[in-house]
Amino acid sequence: QHGIKFSYDGNIGNTFDSHRLIHYAEKKGKQDELVEELFHNYFEEEKCLSDHSVLLAAAKKVNLPGAEEVLANPDAEKSEVQAELSKFSRVAVQGVPQFIINGRPLPSGGAVEPDELVSYFKNC
């Protein structure tokens, strides 16, 4: 419908470094651009998001300076990402996307139909 050609045969690796890079990109005002590029890489091109060359190519494409330094330092953005993981595990995130409204997660987790979202908003 939106021109996305999903392909699910790619390698699934540890995405912690991609999350560190995304957190860094947020500080530089490039988070949305980087996430879009990483989604394209993963969902359409079957690229592995644990591969630093894939992450660096995505960072270069969106003009994100400093990506090499972030990925070269395993402690860069680590505590911030771990804090986010802890925060979201406390609210029982079970799928992506996860909608959190007024501090409460939408009960179903994961992709939901628009009618379910409307109903949840009406009952908040």
C-alpha cells in the first residue's frame, strides 16, 4: 500500500548497537531519518542490523557525523539505552510498535487495528 516491499529472510542479530546509534542520532536531530533508513535496510533489503558496516552506511546516508566513534566505543550511549530497556520492560512491552498512552501501554502490544486505537483513546 505504501510502496514497502517486505522481505523476512534476513539475518536477525543483536540490535543493541543499532539502538545505541539511534539514541546518538536523536541528540543530533537525525533519529527519524536513521530509523527510516535502518527499517529500509532490514525490512526490504534483508541487511543485518548488528553489522557495523550496515549501520555506518545508514549513518552516512542520513549525514550523521560521529557514528564511527559511537560504534567503536562499546560504552557510548550504553547506559542510556539500558535505561530505556529497563523503563519499557517495567511497562511490559511485548511487541513493536508499542503504544504508551498516559503512561499506560495499550494492552495488546504490537500492531493494532485503527478501531482498537480509537476505542482505547475513548476509554482513557
